[in-house]
Amino acid sequence: MEPEAPRTISLTPIGVVRSPFTQKIEAPRQGVVAEGVEGRIELFPVPGFEHALEDLEGWDRLWVLAWFDRAEHWRPKVQPPRSARRRGVFATRSPHRPNPIALTCVRFVRVEGLTIVVRDLDLLDGTPVLDVKPYVPYADAFPEASSGWLESAADPGPRWPVQVAPNAREALDFLASQGFDLETPLRTTLMLGPEPRPYRRIRATATGLVIAYRTWRAAFHVAGDTIVVERIASGLTDADLRKGHSEAALHEAFRGLFGA
């Protein structure tokens, strides 16, 4: 029998995520990597939701189903951070799926009105939430399960040590003094490896490797088993500055000290 033609299913978000992660490159690849990160799930003021939240107290963890609203299109094959080659998307946790549904397990903290306070949150700020369910250990945990193409069932964690050269250190310290932390996202991303990959915004240029984060660029090289960040540069053009980009003042101050 031929399968039925696909039909449209309508979903209505029940709320929205509030987290410290605003850019895709910032988001941890799994909730376990976001250990301790606190965020909130703010439910919309729908009649009955205040009762739907009753009895969450006492659960240690929750499943959150959400919608990857910033995944622009799906890809049949993707290259996960822990794979040396591309894999079928259904064998990965990539957000680039036919239906970009997110599934993450968070630690429950408390309920405040229509807000669920959680930890170990790996979702971007503003992500639409579709549902919340309790994590039930006897039904949801299978430690003996095989891990497919992954070499180990355990997350091997960061593999690459990252060092910062003196010139880059001075630039990063200046940005930090202006309230902009560039070093943390650079380290978080580079620890996964130096391979050029679009989703981590790493590319090879005529002069070496460059990673982009928001409006900033960092040149780096590999020395043995260590990644060395050599130089920080503005990613804005002169035209961007003339148009009054929202970060123009910081970039102009940076250029005055370190050049373009």
C-alpha cells in the first residue's frame, strides 16, 4: 500500500524560552554542556495554564519540546561536532530537520506564576516552546543502549586546548572591559576542533583559519594539539560604520587601538 500524502499539522506554542544565549553559535551542543546555566520557560497567559503547572514540584528533570525557529532549512546530511564525516540527519541531533523540533532535558528548579525556572538549558532566547513533560527515570533512561556511530556513549567533552597569543589577549581584555565577552564563545567553539565548518563559522582563508562570532573575527592556527588565537579583528566594513551599525561605537574604539 502506498503511504498517504503528507498533511499539514498545526501547532501552537505554549510559551517561550528565556536564556542567556542569543546567537546560534553561543548555544551549547547538548544540555549537559550547559550544566548550571539557568533560564526560564515563560508560558503564555492562556486560561488553565496555571493549573497545568500544578504538581511539577518534586520532579528533578523535565523534557522540553521546542521549535528551532532559527533553523532556516533542513539538510538530508549534516556533519555533527563529534563526527569526521557527514551523517544522515535522522541519525543526529542537528536542528536542521524536516520539522525542526527540539528535545532537551533540563533540571527543574521552581515554578513562579506562569514561569518554570530551569537549569542546564541549551536553547536560544526566544525559542518557541511546544510542550513540557516530566523526565521519568525508569521509562526514559537506558544506559546500556548502543550509541551508533559515536565512538563512546559518554560525551568525550572538549578535545582541543585553546591558547591566546599576547596580541589577541590585549584585544579580548579590551572588549571585556567594555562589557563584551568574546573570549568565552571563541573558546567554547574552538574546543570542538579547528576544522572549517559553516555552522561554526570557521573558514580557511589565504592567510589561515578564521572564526566569526557576531561582528567579530578571530584568526587562529593549530600548533600540535593546541589551537592558538592569534589576532582579533572587527568584522564591520567602513560602510557598516557609516550606516550607524548598532555596535559601531565599540568597533570604532577597537579600531583606534588595534586597527581594522
